Amino acid sequence: MQQLIFGLANGSIYALMALAIGMVSSTTGIVNFAHASVVMMGAMVSWWMMVIYGLSYIPALFVAIAVSIVLNIVMYETCVKKLGDLQDNVGWIITLFGASIILDNIARMLFGTEPQAFPYLFGGKMVTFFGANIMLHELMMITIAVVIGVVYQTIIKKTRFGRAVRAVAFRPATSELMGIKSEKIILSCFAMAGAVAAIGGALIAPITFASYTMTYSIGLKGFAAAVLGGFGNTKGAFIGGFILGLIEAFISIFVPAGIKDSISFVIMIIVIIFLPEGIMSAKFFNRNLSAAEKV
Amino acid sequence: MLKVDSLTIAYGKTEVVHHVSFDVKKGSVVTIAGANGAGKSTILNTIVGLHRSKEGSILYKGEDITRTAPDRLVSKGIRLVPEGRQIFAEHTVEENMLLGAYVEKDAKKIRDRMDQMYDRFPRLKERRKQIGGTLSGGEQQMLAIARALMTGPDLLILDEPSLGLAPIIVKDVFKLLTEIKQTGVTILLVEQMVDNALSISDYAYVLETGNIVFSGTKDEVKNSDDIVKAYLGNV
Ligand SMILES: Nc1ncnc2c1ncn2[C@@H]1O[C@H](COP(=O)(O)OP(=O)(O)O)[C@@H](O)[C@H]1O
Ligand SMILES: [Mg+2]
């Protein structure tokens, strides 16, 4: 039970990262390599607000969300939009990696190199859950991630904004003909991804400690989860995150911790080879769809 | 209604449309005939704001719209039915229609329009919960037109509406366009072969490699042997 919750809690962070990466890549076709750095920034800003300005967890998180949204918008304006047609060039690979290095170093200068303790939600209170001792914070991680995932899917499926996001993802030029400002939709997606980044950062920081390197390995696993789900498939990416967390948690019972981190990449490579479109493209998920529906 | 004056359009440094001028009078149907690659889509995309012209001007209802953004043009009453229909294949039929009404904020107006469209296109009503990609070519063309009509445009522009459709379906499409014309909508359309288009047109232009080489009424076109040979299959 403990392993299950632990796996799901870690998975919730991978899921949130993969979801945010998916939000951006579904509408722009790009992969935000700087996302992990924004997650880190979100955590660091939360920490700063709590330690330096004495805010409590939630208000600090709101400041971090605002900062991460701004960061992501600035990143879009400077690293992505200026490049013009993203189908024609891959300059964004360089600019976004660059942005990630810049963010990491800014964080190092501002906050120092020492990993900082970060408070748990509910002061680290433990609860007994099906006979196991579980930290309430971990249950909150899972709950918050699931709520965000469900809310996002509902927005995407049911609302006018969501219809427009899917339209821009599928045919940006035709969307313009409908009167949708593709650019505005893309900006909203970057902003939403920023908000999700800050939340993920503040949730994982108590476990990893807050530091400029806190998302180095988690970040890569977020990408692994995104690959698992299929880039641009936000639902798949989200589920991919949880699956990855679970697999890791259970495999770590049998293998030494050092090898644990490579597991996600072995899984990622296997998925890329056998299901290049992501796990959601597996037959199992598409039994009831006709070929045309998979366009 | 629409006055295009000396329009020059380029992709990068390559100029593909050269000083093209034409007029579309209110309530009329105007056809531009031209072979593949002549620059028809380029001109239409420029009118609706998807592409910037290099020189020249576009006037709509007397107003300069040369640099106006696509969403503003939709609100002003110009709609393009793009080449190849470009249905949102993963959206349902109803969602496609709602996307067509994206700039309309009044829910009741959207509902009324939708009902009108369903009256006119019972097939779309039957299939409103299906995703766009499952429709046949003809149904997709109907959906593309219905989607454009969702904002009640004054000027409907169609890029090769007969492309890839069986002759019998093409007849339906042009019958529909005649009906739309009768509701007072001005129509500009481009085609490679203009047999059907000409039968509903008041005026026609011929575009060759980015230049207008001929303009005239329906009868003037039919009396020009060269044009008949190049752009009419069987009249
Ligand atoms: N996106 C583009 N980039 C560069 N050249 C283009 C582009 N689209 C069209 N062209 C060129 O412009 C010319 C006119 O194309 P187009 O307007 O599509 O013609 P038509 O619609 O009459 O078939 C062609 O020579 C075509 O190769
Ligand atoms: Mg064309």
C-alpha cells in the first residue's frame, strides 16, 4: 500500500509535467524543454515567499503560479514566437534548452546552491490508510493532480475555449478562418502550463528539497511520461505519468535504487520503438473506434 | 461589395500574383477560373487575411481591409470555404458548426442559426454527434459551407468547391450556392473547370500564372474559343 501511494504521488508529478508539456505541444507542435526549469522556478518562488516574506503555503503558491505564468509567456514571446513558422524550423530546440539553462542559473544566483527544506502540506501529518502509514501530503499530491487532469479534460472537451484549443491543434490556419485567434489560444496554453508547473513544483519540493537542480531527474521523467502518452495527447501524457510512477515504485522493490532512475528511460525507449504514437495508440485503447475516428 | 485593386502577392521573394484587379458587385456571383498553380488560393487567402499582400488594396463595402486580421473579417461578414473543405476531423459535426460561429457571443443567435442549418442540411442533423472525419466528401463540403454560414456572412468565398467530388454531388453543391445567392449573399468562387460555376455566375475572370488575362460576362466567356477550350469541359 505504501509503495502504491508513493508511486502514485511521484506519478502525479510526472503526470502534471507531462500534461503541461502536452498542453503546449498539442497546439504548437513544439516540446518545451525548459518546462522542468519552470517547475523548479515555481518551487523556488514558493519557498522564497514562505521563508523570506513569511507567507503561508497557499498564498505563496499563488505568487509562484503568477510568476510561472509570466515566465512561460515571456518564454513563448522570446524563444518561440520570434522564430516564425515552427513547422519549418527547429530553432526552438536550441532556444528552449537555452532558456532552461538561463533559468537554472538565475535560480542558482538568487537562491544559492544549498538544497532548502520545503514544508509539507498539513505540516507533514501522517494518516492511516488501509493499514498503512501515509503522509497526507502524498494523498493531496495525487488528489490535486487528478483534479487538475479532470478539470483540464473537461475544459478541453466541453467548452468553447476547449473546442478552439483542439481546433488550433488540428488546423491552425482553418481556425483563423473561424475567427479564432490562434496566437491567443497558444498563449493561453503556455500560461496554463506555467500554472500547472508551479503547482507541481510546490508539491514535489518537500520530497526533493528546493534547489536549482531539483527537477533534473524528475524533469526527464516528465518527458518520459509525455512520450509514453504520445506528445500532444494530454490525456495519454497524464495517464503515462501515473503509470510511470507506479512502475517505478514497484520495480524499486526488486532492484537497487541506483538502477531505478534508468527504468523510466528503458520504458520510454520501449514505447518509442513499439508505440511511437504513445500508449493511447495501443489497440487496447482503440477497440471501439473506427479507423476514420483516429484521423 | 469587394474591390481588389492591383494586388501583388509574394511568398518570400517569389511573386506569384501580379497586379490583379477585380470587382465583385453586391448580390452577384463572380467566378475566377484558373489552372492549378495560377494563384487562385493565394488571392483568396490574402482577401481573408491569412496572407499579407505585397502591394495593392482590397476594399470591402468601401472600407480598406488590406491589413485586417481574419477574425475581424469574419465579424464584418466575409467567410471563406477553404480548398479541400478543411473540416475539423476530430470535432463532431455540431462542434464544427459551433466553431463556425466562434465570433458570435449570443447563444440564442447561435442556436437559431444552427436550427436553420439543420433544416437546410438534414444529413448534418442526422450526423451531428458524429466526428467530421467520418463524413463523405459531399457531406464534408456541405458542412464546410454550413460552418461558414453560421455567422450569416454577406460575402461567401469558395475555393474550388467542386474539388474531388462526384459530378452528381457537384450539382448539389451548385444548387445550394444558387439558393444561398437568392438569400442575398454575394458569392466569389474559384474553380479550375468552370462549367458548373459559370452556369450560376454573373461575371467571370480568368487567371493565368498570377495575371488576369480575361474578364467578361457569362456569355462573353462562352463566346471566347480559347477560354472554352481551356476552362470548360462540355458546354
Ligand atoms: N505556402 C507557399 N509557399 C510558397 N509558394 C507557394 C505557397 N503556396 C502556393 N505557392 C505557390 O504559389 C503559386 C500559386 O499557388 P496557389 O495560389 O495555391 O494556386 P491555385 O490555388 O490557383 O492552384 C504556385 O506556384 C505555388 O507553388
Ligand atoms: Mg488552390
